[in-house]
Amino acid sequence: MPHFKEQTELMDEVEEVMRQSLVCILTFTNEKGEPVSHPMLPLYDKELKRLYFTSSVLFSKKLEDIKRNGNVSVLFQGRSFVKAEKYHAVTLKGSARVEDEEFSERWMRLLPLWREKEPYIDAYLKRRVALPLFWERAVIEITPREYVVWVDGDLSRPPVTIRVS
Amino acid sequence: MGSIEIDPKELSRFTEVSGSYVDKEGNPVSVPIEVEVKAPNEFRVKLPRGVDPREVVGRKFTIIFNHITPLPIGGYTERRYLAYRCEIRSEGGELIATPYRRYGWDEGKIPFFQYCELTVNNAKKYLKRRGLELGSTFRPKLGAINTFIRITRLPFLLASVISVLAGASVAFYQGYFDALIFALTMIGIASAHIALNMINDYFDTKLGADVMNVAPTPFSGGSRSLIYGLVTTGRLTLLIAVFSGITLGIGAYLAVLRGVFQISSLVALGFFLIYFYTAPPIKLAYRGLGELAVALGFGPVIVIGSYFVQTQQFALEPVLVSIPVGLLIMLILYVNEIPDSPYDAAAHKRTLVVRLRRETVMSMYRLMLATTYGLIVAYALTGIAPLTVLLALLTVPYAARVYRGVKVTYNQTYNMIPYLGGNINLTIGTGAILAFGYLIARPLEILLGVPLTL
């Protein structure tokens, strides 16, 4: 395939897509086994090779669904949503773990990653008193298992699959 | 399962579309897809290369339309998404998805703050359940100071400050001023106001007015301290008792010092208004009498009381001054009732704004502002008040701006927020300048050697 790249190079670009995406689609299953999808702000930690989401307790239904079945999928798609130089449409398949033993402070370790995506977030956080429950948040940590990559976002070409060892 | 209709016009507002399904191993998968509306209740779905259509046929399939508008400074706005849960089948080599349920959120239709408010009960249930599982209690952590500010609605205490200041300023103009008495009055009235705010929250939560309100603003909809679980009912009751106790203690001290019958009567009337503002069976605020109660409490009761503790006499002047002051403070409540009105109506809290038509609400607002300024002018021109109180007219242009803003944004809760704040600035500012007019009058008369009254 002419556009096929070395996997490590492609993986670097995929990581950049995840790091630079403003939104992604998180899919998990509900108690009936149906797929449930929600747009989320992805926070990718390149050092830990983990994808994170924070979820307010206001929107806690997904936390319970994910705790029931940790298999999830995350789609990065949409050129205008990704600031990275190289764009690929990426489906991540992985296992999710919910951290919900504490809601007030633990998620704040992800603030530096959040700040990169939404620089104004600190201004909102300073006014935490205005929306107290919104800032009570759980963390969803995703360990990637496999990436399916449509190089250059071209859906007419076969995707490249990268398995994470 | 019945199918639902698809509105192609609605879908044109989204940038991206994806599909989700559960593969044969039971893992959820989301992939970029292309869709077309084939029929009013059917999508034609095109999967990307690499996804076998046999993987999805006969399974539940979620189609999700998504949009954000990235901002040049980073971040995004105009969030919206719309998800259709579908049955999917193969027909003539095409994949056809029939939606049977939809969910989503459009920030343009349900503002973010309201979206959050709609899910408060879910959050509380979740925190309670996790608390039971972990043997712990989860409450939003705002820090002691922020929690106290939120529970007591502390910024609203400015209304009390203005009323006390007005009464004391009139006394000061007449040559009476005791700093300790003034400080005690201020603390006593502020404590009473805190108790009032918390009693109001307790009963508005219990009677449903605040619970039904899913569009609170920083100025309306109550403190929501019980609704958000910032404080327990028991602790709130204790705080009410503590602040009421402070007021009663100071009231008793001032009564012994300045006049038992007079101060006791004012304190008793004040507590009647504070408690029965929302407490059953009287519930003044629920009967269209809350506005009058506030005007009476923050006007004559506090202004005359603050004057009396300084002078130990009743006089006409503080009574007259208390009218515009009471009207101004009442206008804070009156305008803040506008965004609350649909929810107040649902909870049978029949405030004036609930009872009146929109045009009448605005006419009354205009009339009360005009009456306030008119009284100030009349007092100055008839020699009741020093001419320096006319400084309060400086706020007239701002009043016109705020009035117009409230009128234009009526029924647009979140757009009205700046004008709710503006109305508070206006009323507090006008009240403060009125009091200031009295405060500077005496030194000016001494300095100029002429009386400043006509």
C-alpha cells in the first residue's frame, strides 16, 4: 500500500491526533448490552500511554455502565477537531477503569492536559462555587489494546491496525 | 419497537457522523461512517473500508452526529450532538438503519448551566450510592469560606448594609452617631439577613420552588445549598439558630440600652417577616406579599430601627427615607423573580411577577424606579432632606439602561444575568448614594456655613 507507514511513525502520528483532538466519541455498552456513545474531551498522556477522561458526577450513568463492562472504544474523527499536522481517523479499542473513590481533587492531576485543550478552564474552576457538582469528577482511564487507523482520514482505503503489546 | 422520524434539516447542523455497534466478541466499536436519509425513518449507512457489514447487520447500531466550533484561542463552543439508536439490516446490498430512540444535547437549545441542573438528582443518587459502598459521605468540596458564602448568600447582605446605613446617616445628619451602636446594629441586622436567606432556602427547597427551578442564576433560584448537598438540613437549622441568636442577643442588648419596648417591637416584627416570608402557614412570598414584606423589612423596620438606636426617638424623616430605601431593596427581589417565575408558578409560589402579565411587571418596575427617584427629589425640594441626596439621581441613566436590558431579555434567563446584576448594582448604588448624601451634608454645612436644606 503506497501510504502505508512504518508502524512506529504512524503510532507517533496517532498519538499526536489523540493529544490534539478537541473531541472524540467514547462508546461503551449499557446494561442491555446496547452501544452508547457520547462526545468527550480526550486527555492523552503520552508518557503513560493512557487515555483519560474526567466525568462529572452529574453525568454519572456512563461511569456505572463502564464499571459493569470496561471494554470501550474511542473514535477520533473530524479534521477540524484535530489540531495535529497529520490527520488520521482513529478507532481505539481498549479497557477502561473508573476511579471514583474520591471526586473533589484526584481528577485535578489531569488539569495540565485539560488546560492544553481548553485554556480558559482555570477561569471556570476558580468559580467552582457556581457549579459545585460539576467539579466533582471521576476519572476514566483507558488502556489501549488496539488502534484501527484510516490513514489521512481516507475511509475508502483499508485501515491499518496497530496492536499494543 | 416503533421507529422515529428523522429531520434532515436538523442533521445538516452537524459536522461529523459515526456509528457504534457491539462486535461478535461483545466489544463496543465506534467507526467513522457516511449516512444519507433514505426515508423519513431510515438511514442508508456506508461503513468505512475494513469493517465487515456482517459484523453490524442484525445488531443494535448507534449513529451519532457531532459538532463543536473550535475557538481560535483554544477550546470550543456551540457543542451539540444527536444520537440515534437503530436497528440495522441489509437490503439490496445496502445497510439500512431504522432509529427507534434518540438522545443528545444542543448547547444552543439547553444552555450548559441548565443541562447540568437537569442532572443534579442523578449526581446526588450516585454520590449517595458510592458513599454507602465506600462507607463514606460525599459532598461537593468548595472550602469552608466558599461554602459559607454560598449557603448564606453573603453578597446579598449589601441590602442590609444599605438599609442600616440609611437610618444611621439620617441620625448622623441630625447630630447623633455612636460607632459601637452602629457596629452592633450592622452585625445584628446582617445576622438576621443571613438567617432570612437560610430560612428562605430551607422552605423553598421543602415546598419545591427551588427544586423545580432548573435554570437558577447567580442571583435567583436560591442558594441551592440543600439541593446540591453542600449542607445537611440539620446543620442548616443549626446555622439559622446561631444567626438568629446573634440578632436576638444584640437586639436584647440594644433594647436594654436604648428602649425595651421600641426595640423589642421592631425585632419582633422583623422576625415575623423573616420567618413567615416563606414558612407555612403564612408563606408571605407564596401569596404575593413577599415583595411588601421585603419593602417593609428593609425599609421602615431597619431604617427606623437604625435611626432609633442612635437617637432614641422616632421622627418623620427616617420614616420618609425608609420608603425609597425599601422600594430599592424590594426591586432586587422583584427583578430576580422574573427568571424564577415559571418555576415559582409550578410550585404555587404566587409572587407578584407570577401574578402579573409581563407588560404589567415592566410597568411596575418603571413606576417603582420613578417613584424612588421622585421621592428623593421631593424630599430635597421640600426641605425634608439635604440637597446632597440629589446625588442619587446620578444613577438615573444607568437605571434606564438596566430597565431596557431587563425588558429585552425577559424570558431569556441566561441573557438576563448581566441585567440582574445591573439591577442589584443600581439599587444598592442608589441606596448607597442616598445615604452618602446624608453623611456628607453635615460636614459640608459646617464647612460652607450654610444649611443644605431648602
